[in-house]
Amino acid sequence: MHPLRDTCAIVGVGASAQGKVPGSSAISLSVEAFKRALDDSGLRKEEIDGLLTLPGQTSAEGALNYLRLGETLGIDPRFTGTMNMGGATPGVMLQHAVLAVNAGMAKNVAFVFGDAAATGGGKYDRAQGWGDSSSIWGYMSAAANSAITAARHMAVYGTTSRQLGEIAVACRYHASLNPDAVMRTPITVEDHQASRWVVEPLHLLDCCLVSDGGVCVIVSSAERARDLKQKPVLISGMGQAYTTQNLGREDWWYAPHQRTSVLDAYAMAGVGPRDIDVVQLYDNFTISVMLWLEHAGFCKPGEAGPFCEGGRIQLGGELPVNTAGGNLSESYMEGCLHIVEAVRQLRGQCGPRQVRDAEVSLVTGRGQALNCANALVLRKG
Amino acid sequence: MSDYAKPLPILTDENRPFWEACRNGRLSLQTCSGCAHVRYPISRFCPQCLSAEFEWSEMSGRATVFSYIVFHRAYHAGFRQDVPYNVALVQLEEGPRMFSNVVGVPNDQVHIGDPVEVVFDPVTPEVTIPRFRPISQ
Ligand SMILES: [Zn+2]
């Protein structure tokens, strides 16, 4: 058995108001989330000795975010740092927290993210690449990478835009059951098809939201977790993998590292796809969910299109995906809320969107130009 | 002073041979002297064997459309008048992949798997951008 399996637990989760939160900054939203997570856990602020952060697009201090946040929270940590792997950061930082707790470098580690991207001017549209930048040819935006993936997935496997639409529909349906979600009006595949093109073959409803908000997740040892306020959610498995060579690898578009990250997490947890009750799959764009379904072994490579049809990925279906609405409909918090939702599902706190008898959940994150991926297997303690 | 408003390459000692070749109507990439790997993006070192020895060698210019997308939004002011415009990920006959544009045909006439060949588009006195056009069957 893997020596770190179930050694740590998520003991507190918290999120600020989401969507458009005028008058807030990335830092104030981070603090709001931290306070809620702290309250959720029952820990005192003085017990937080680890502080890991992801700066928002609107965090001017960038890589010095940990300093600014520590100062604002009045915390002088023993273990801290800021990392930016985009949507892969939350999962990576939770894994760093597990390593730090096991190494005795910290007892209670808070991971915090905040952004005012909706009202504060996000930078998701920035030109990308360096040196002979691909922006020379007009290749820009986060949507471009996922459009490249979607177009090739369609050409190689016959996946259709309507099948991508099923993912948007499922996420929106789940968001309609989530009072904290930003976009709650149900949509149909026809609505998806009628939404304007952004980067073809992606429609507007294939794209995640741009949101203000903050999220905090607190990790402690499993032993400490038993004395705290909530039922512990154990971190059973973790994995990370990266494809840094974009053009250099023929299979870059298919994000092969996603599979590696999930297989490592399965192996550490001693589970497989059949053991997973509910999944939170990183969805910056709908196509991302399809890659995760294939790489995590819920269907074979190329078969995610048909897999998403017929309500299979909706609540009540075989594999409920993104039960709070995901980045597509709940709020775009770089995947932080995927972890929060997994925790709430495993605690049984999800009301009308609760997956019955949820005991094991897979949470995935990915970021940058398809480069970074990670997976967590969480288990009801 | 050029009024070309789109992003241009930043010319360096490392990439200047590529852009000079384009100006002269040739698509030229680095071939590793250590392992014969033909590489792109441009780099001092071979990503396969880390050798710094290489030669610039001329490509055939023939490629296949590997993936293909159409921008209906301009993320840069310079592309505002071009919307909708395409970007293709093309795979050269010699192996490497690069982003470019397919020119000379309507956006909806291009498909993944189509054979294309390089054409050269002088956009400023210094810079000529390689693009691709369909090879008529
Ligand atoms: Zn070499």
C-alpha cells in the first residue's frame, strides 16, 4: 500500500460569493474564502501554519501573492509559496500540502485562490507563446488550444459538436440545482448549437465563465481531522504529469499526461474507474471533459462523444460529472470549486444535487496550453 | 515605417536564419547533427539529444493539415478585420509541426488531412511569414 494513502484529509472548504462581485479585489475575495473555510473546519487562524496560493489574473503581485495574502491574513507561515499552473494549480497545491504535512513541515495547510476577473479585467485573452510566438499567425487565447483538440478529436473519432453540447447541458442542469452557481437557467443542445462561434469548432456554450470569487481548501493530517468539525474527506490518491512540448509532440493535442496523472492517483488509492461514484473533471472547455473521461478509463479513447449522450453524465446517470456546474456554469475558479464540490458530495451536503451513497470521488485539474494535469482520489473518511 | 499591425517575430541570432530563409522563399529548419532530428520550434539545443550542433536545412514545403480552427473573435486588434480567419496546425513532410494559416480558399473548404504547401507572405521589409495553400489534387 502506498505510504501516503489516506494520511491527510481535507478538513475545511470555503468559497466567497461568485460571479460579479463589484467592489471586491482578488485579495478580499481570497480572505472571504479563507474565513469561510476556517469556519467550516473549526480550526483557529493561529493553527494555519501552511499557506499555498494561486494568484488570480487580477492579482498585481503575481508570484508574490503568498506574501500579500499572508500579510492580509496576519499569518506568518512555516511553509508557503505561490505557483501558477493555471487550472492545474489547485490539485498540485493540495498534493504539496500532503507532502508538507507528512514531512512535518506544517500541520494545517490552507490553499487559497482569489480573482476579480469578471469586474477587474481578466487577461485570459492575452497573446501567448514566446520567441516565434504563435500569435504571429493569430493563434491566441485559451480557447485556441482546446479548439485544436476538439477539431482533431472530431476528425479522428467522429465526435460531434452536439456531443460536446451534452456536457454544457449537464453542467448547466447541475448548476440549476446549486444555489451558489452563477449560471442557473437550464439549456438544451439546441441552445448550445445556436450560441455563437468563439473559436470554431467551439461555440460560446463550450466555454467556461469568467468570474470574480475566492476559494480556500484546508488540508490537515487524517489524525487531526478526526477531532475537527466536519466528517473528514481523505486524500487517497494523487498524481501529476506534464507535457511541456507542445509542437514537439505529435500527441500534445490529446494531452497524454492526463492519463498518467489519473493512473498514478488510482494506483496510490488502490482504486479504478469502477470504484468512482462521482467525478469533478476540469472543464475550461467542454472538450476537456471528454479527454478526462477517456484518460480516466470511463470509456475508451475516442468514445467520449457517445459516452456523453443519453444523460449518462447527468445526476441520476451512470457517472455524474461536475455536479455543482463546473467551470462552465458554476463559476470559473481555476478548478478550485471542483475540489470543494467533491468534498461536499463525500460529506453528503449537496441537497438536491447529492449523489446517493457517494464514497469515492475523482477530481482532476489541468492548465496552461494543455501542458499540466493532475488528479486526486478523495474518499469519505 | 510599416503599418502592419499584427504580432511580428522578435528576431534574434537564434531565429534569424529561419526568417531570412523565409524572405528568400525557403522554409528552413534545424536538423540536429547529433541525432538527425528535425526540430521546430527553433532552439539552440536539440530537444531529443541536447546537442548544440545543427544545420539549417530546406524543407520540401509540403505538409498536411493536422488540426484546423477558425477564429470568430479577434484577441488582438491587428486581426479585427480578418475575422473569421483560420489557423492550422500543419505537419511538415519532414515531421515537425507548426502553426500557420491556410490561404487562397474559403475557411470552410479546409479539412484535417488536406495536403498543403508553403507560400511566403512578405508583410514588412524584414519579415516574410510562411503560410500554406491547398495542393490541388
Ligand atoms: Zn539531436
